[in-house]
Amino acid sequence: MRTHTVALATFSPRAPNICEDIPTVDLLPPALRPVSRWNITSLVPGAGSKQLARTIKELAIDVVFCHYATTAVHFRKVWDEVPVPLLIHCHGYDVTWTKGRLLGLINSRGPRYQGWLRRLANRALYVANSNFPKSRMTAVGIAERRIEVKYLGVPVQQFSQTIRKSGSSVEILYLGRFIDCKGPDLTIQAFELACQMGLNGRLRMAGGGPMLDHCKTLCERSPFRDRIELLGAVDSATGEALRRTSDIFTVHNRIGPTSGQEEAYGVSVVEAMADGLPVVGTRSGGVIETVVDQVTGFLVTPSSVSEHARALLTLSRSSQLRFNMGKAGHQRAKELFSEVKEKSRIEELLERAIAER
């Protein structure tokens, strides 16, 4: 993707540090920078539109790759002014529909917002990160032919897991945001139940988010609190190290009871598979596209703590099963979810967008 990028337009002041070799266009006016931590596309309608349109014209951009449908809607007048080929990458929350215009913000994703997305489909090509968000989009009238699926690619190294001695203590890893649709609280409950059933192991949980304090309270009250470690938010290098020293990856995806959100893809799940870890997850959202039940891990019923516990217990008692599922997951990640596969897919989509000009 970087080889095709002429400029990066962003509201984030951190972007120049991330992409030092790519010119960055700051779309956030100086007067608004103190509130940049908020979703500026909702707070200030049209912010950055003139700067973006001017940049597209001055640099003679061939195609725009826009992340998040909410951002595409925010800049809808730009696309009318500058008819450049447009790819809109949908990530999940941006196609999670709500009933109305919460506080009048466009990204409440209600009927009016959905109407704008349908109109954009007349000139833009949507990119969904799995078939799950694609199905949500077609459900509100966006033509299926205007939606392509592109999985997010992850690094896939050589398979290096070994068969550990049966009966040894296992390391179970939860790595991700502490938000309701990922079920960190249910993961703790499932681990507790598995321990009551005889599991010999520890649970390490890494990530930050609004449910972190609640999970800390659950751990403090747990009879197995000495086996649960909350690490807080970690960087990518630490996440990689945690996967390398773990035996099982687990998460309890579900429809968030508060947010209404559901996992659209689950990059942490795919990263675990790429590192050869068997996964215990749920039959929810895009996870059913990444994990193959009984092959690369176990998928249980969302909100069923008992099923989750039994799956953890089963894997904890068989190092051979963990090895076999981890190896199958690694092979699946290599075939479908690698960075090489994603790069090739992006190039295909760029070519299609330009050809339709």
C-alpha cells in the first residue's frame, strides 16, 4: 500500500511519526486541535473539506482510499466537487446501525446516514474487512456488487510451536480492547469455571478500555485471582511476546449489550492463529470466518460461560490437540490472512476503482 501512497490526509497529529516517508496533510484546523481526541467528523461537520479537495487537485490524485464510512460521509461534498475514484474501507462500527441521530451526530449511523451510504455507492467502491459487515451493508440496500471483501493482513512467520509435556500448566491469553463486544468479563468467568473443573493454568489479559476497571474488580473478588494477571494496554512488541509465550488464545465475542457492536473481523484472533495458537472464541460476527470450529480452535455459543470453560479445559489437557489446532490455524492465516495476501488484494481493488473511472 505504501508504494502507491502519494499523501496521507488525517485528523491525527501522530500520523507524521507513523509515516515519516509519506507527506501528511493535516485536516484539523489549528483552532480545533485541542479536541482532536474526539471524533472530529461528528463534532465539526465538514472540517478539513477544503484542504482535502485542494490536496486532491494539486497532487492530481488517481484514487482515494478512505478509511471508515463515517469519514466518507463527512467528506461527501468533496467527492461531489472532485470526482476522483473512491474506495471506502468499512471496519465494523461504521456499519453498525443505530436507530436515530444520537445528539444530532452523523455517526449515530441511523436512517439518514444509511441513505448517504447508498448514494455514495453510485460512485464509490466499498471495502469490507469480512463478509459480516458486508451483510450488514446489503441489508440496508447497498448493492452487493459495490462491496468487496478484503481481510486485514498480519505477519505470518514460520510455524515454531512445540508439543509441551501433557499435564503442565498452560498460559491462556486474552489480548484486545476491554469493551463489551469482546466479553472480557465473560472470559474471566469462563476461566474461573474452568479452574473449578480442574484446569491447571493462568490467564493473562492485556488491553485497555472502558471495561478494564470492572474486570479489575472481578479479578479482585475471584477465588482464582492469583492465577489472573491484568497487564493493561501493551504495545505491539509486547503483544507479540505474549503470544510467543502462551498456549491458548481466547476471547468471548458477542453483541455488546451496551454498544450493540459485534466483532467485524478480529485482528487479534488472526494474529494468534498466525503465531500458531489454538483459539477459543464464539460464533459471533467475523470470527466465524477466521476460526474453523474443531480445526483451528473451538467456537462456542455467545454468552455461554460453561461452553467456553469446557473448551478451555479440553485444550488445557491435551498438548497434542493444542499443537494440531495451532498448526492448522497457522496454515489458514498463511493462506488467507497474510500481509502478502492483503497487499495483492489492495492492488486489485485500486485497479478496479481506476478502471471504473
